Amino acid sequence: MVEERAESGVGAAPGARKMQSGHVVELVALAGEIDEAPRIATGMAEFDRVTGGGFVPGSALLVGGDPGIGKSTLLTQTAASLAKQGHRVIYVSGEEAVAQVRLRARRLDAVEENIGLAAETSVENILATLRSGEPPALLIIDSIQTLWTDQAESAPGSVTQVRMSVQAMIRYAKKHGTVLVLVGHVTKDGQIAGPRVVEHMVDAVLYFEGEGGHHFRILRTVKNRFGPTDEIGVFEMSDGGLREVANPSELFLGERNANSPGAAVFAGMEGTRPVLVEIQALVAPSTLGTPRRAVIGWDSARLSMVLAVLEAHCGVKLGQHDVYLNVAGGYRISEPAADLAVAAALVSSLCGVSLPDQSVYFGEISLSGATRPVSHGPSRLKEAEKLGFGRAILPKGSAAPKSKKDQAKIEANLELVEISELADLVARILAKAGKAKNPHNPEDRE
């Protein structure tokens, strides 16, 4: 615990300065002309997609991610891309020496003349350096947990130091129109470490995600004052740095085996981008009193709900079976539209038969066993058609397009199988398995 007395700004004490009478603020009408925020294109299409079209001058962005995931690599390549366009960039590293940053830039082929490097952690020294020259177009601070200021007596990385350091850097960026990118460490829960107020102070919060055993990375936005949220940018990590992936569906479906039981292709949405991923399920008889339920890439509570609906309304007995569910490629799904694909994969694995080839699934399942339509149906179908799929299993009403012309185009290239009850989907899979076989009878399964 450290006693703190802030003179101004967030957390200032009431008696820190003399109370002064305020001045009248001019009020403007809500209705009026709207000026679009100017943008600085980074030259990296995936990064521009996530930020809403590029950097806004004077904005502050916070980028978080696990150690070694590639945050510094991403920002080094972004800095080089902006420097190629003639913008002045300053990269301040508090964790690495200048030689280490130069070595990474050389390995990434991102050596540019307009990038200034500094290895410094003192906020006062950084601000003095910035004021001594022309304000840069982009300022990168790696990372905020290493900064410290003389105005706080606590150690670097503490709540007080992080908050006051970020506040000073944002004040400079707003005053001089510089794009400020801050790198933040994350906790073991995946949240950005430090005070939560930092996420409220910045204009955009981005998470750089990925699994260590997979070569792709996802840049996800969770807050953006100048663009949409829930957008993703997909990158592939290679020896030469990060490579943009224009069509992530091909990446997630690249190693798919269409003839294996328990595999269903889900047509999902990430912001405005449709993404097709494979959901894999394994249902095996259990010798334990309490069967296992293991989930990777999806909500475990959602899986329990789907299992309960299958047993209560469809007669699919899974109480004596271990259930393993995995989203291929290390991808994470957060939307409930994956219910139908998960149910199809579970029943397929239980029956031991593969699902119809070139089919995609999406739709939400209610507790009554009915299927509910989901949003962005035409976008999901268009992505499936582009990748060569010929059939879509979906709830009624999900494929309603904006015009009849679009409806006719979708129906001409895709066979739409609309179902209203989950039992209809289960009956279709059981019919393929054969009426002579009962999936709930172990003897018939053998």
C-alpha cells in the first residue's frame, strides 16, 4: 500500500488545489453534419479491418496477448509498413535493448529509415524526447507495465504507475495528433493486467490470440470508439514474420477429412466476417460413474445444454458416454449459432457414420428442442457457396435475404434444408445410419 496524492486528473483529491468556479460550456445540437474521422491506412489489410479502416490520428490503442504470441512482431511490421508510406514512427521498448529490436526488424525485413528506436522506461524522458522533435505519426510503447513516472513512488507495473503513465502518454497523443499504441501484458485468465481504468481511457482494445501449437494468430477487437467491435484479423506466423490470411475459412478447413464420423462444418460470424470451421466430436462408452465432458474452443455450459436437449427431446442417450468436443485449428467460438453443428457432430459420432459431404450447419437450439434462426444468414451461405459447399442445414427463417433476387441466387447454388425441430436433424442422421441399427444398443453399434 502506497499513499498517493494526485494533483490533477483521475483520482485527484478534492483539496489538491483551490476550488475555482467553472466556465460555461457551449452546447450544440445533437442533429447536425457528421465529419468522418480521418484515417491512416497501415498497409496491412487485416489490421485495417480490425481498427475499422486504419488508425485515427490522436487515438490510443491497447494491444494485449500472451507472452511470445507475436505482439512485438505485429507492431514492428506495422511500423515498417507506415514508414514506407513516409510517416514518422517512434518505437519505445522497455523490455528489450535497441540491438534486440534491430535484430527482429532485420529478420522480418522491416528495416526502414523513418523508424526511431529507444530503450527507455521513464515517462518524463520519453516525453522530453518527443517534444524535442517533430511529433510522430505513430508511437509504440512496449509495454505499459515497464513505464514509471516520478509523480508516483510505487514500483513500475503497479496500479498507480500504470494509470499515471498511460494518462501522460494519452495526453501527449491527443494534443499532438499522434497514434499511440500501447502493449499490455495479460494475466493467466487472459485479461490485460493492470487497472481496468486503462481500458476505459484508450479508444480501442485489441487482443492478439493464438495457440502455441498452431501457426495462425487472430487479432480481435473488443472495444473500438471509431469502428465496429468483434472484428477479427487473421495472420499466419512463419519464419519471416506474420502473413495476412485473406480467406481464414480455407485455413481452418485445410486438413479436414470429410469421411470421418463426428465432424461437422459450422458457418460462423466474427463481426462482419463469415468464417467456416470444423467442429469435431467424439462420443465413447464410459466406465466411470460420472462420464467425462471435455470441451476445447466452445462453452462447456452450452455443451451441457445441447446434451440435455438431445436426451430429453430426441431420445439420444448420452448419459453413459464420455463426450469430447473440439474446434479444429485452435479456433474459439462464442456465438450460440454453433448449437446445430455441435448436435450434428455428437449424433454422428454416436452412430459412427459421417455426415453428408459438403454440408454446413448453423442455428440455435432452444430448451424445447426447437431451432431458432440466427442473424447474418445470407453472409454465412455466401461464404459456404464460395468454398464449394452444396448444402446448408439451418433453421427456418435464417436464409431470409434483402431481396428476392438474392434469394433465388442462393437457392440456385445451395440446397437449403430448413428444419424446425432438432429431432428432424437427428432423424436424418439416423436414417443414413440405417433403420436396422440402433445407436443406443451396444450390440447394434458393434
